[in-house]
Amino acid sequence: MMTNIICQAKERLYYDVESNQMTSLREIFAHNLKKKRKSSGFSQAQLAEKVNVSTHHIATIETARNSPTLDLVERMAKALNIEIYELFINPLSPPEEMERLYQTVAKNIEHVVGEAVEKALSNR
């Protein structure tokens, strides 16, 4: 169990609720930027103008084909009137995350116990 979490952290993978798959921080950022931009009522062109970049640049960030600089992240958060961290939050809710963790732990325990029983029986 702990090994799985460590490996996932090294690969910088996170769980994406909508696709039901692991995803990168860049994809989480892209998803959150698009969601926050739309909820703020801005088009890509309007946000681009507010943060002094091209509409194409905003589009490539929102599709996770490009990553913004930290300065641009600050300007986007300010333009959207949100805290910077909101652009990096994994959208998975805590109860869903706990259930998924529980399922992973249960599977890992079952596997470890099964291997231990097989080993004990084979040593007889």
C-alpha cells in the first residue's frame, strides 16, 4: 500500500474524478483553470487579455499541452479572483478519496495475507 502511494507521488499522478483515471498535475491545473474561468464568466480571449497573453496560450494551457509560468499562474488567479491553490486542487472529494483508499488497502491486505498463507503452507 505505502509503495503504491510513493510510486504515484514520484510519477506525479493524481486521481481525476471525471475520467476515473490517474492524471498529471498539469491536467488537474488545466481542468481547474477552465472550470474557474467559465464560472467567472470569462471567455479564453477575455482571460488572455486580462493576463496579457494570447488566446492560443490560454487554450494550450487549458488542454494541458502547455504549462504556465508561476508569474502567469499568479496573474490568472488574480484575474479570476481566486486563491492560487484553487488551480491545483484535485477535485476528488474527501469521502470518495477515503473510500478509494479503503478499497486499495483492503485489496493490498488481502494480497499480503494470501501470500503469507501460501508461504506458510508451502513450508510445511
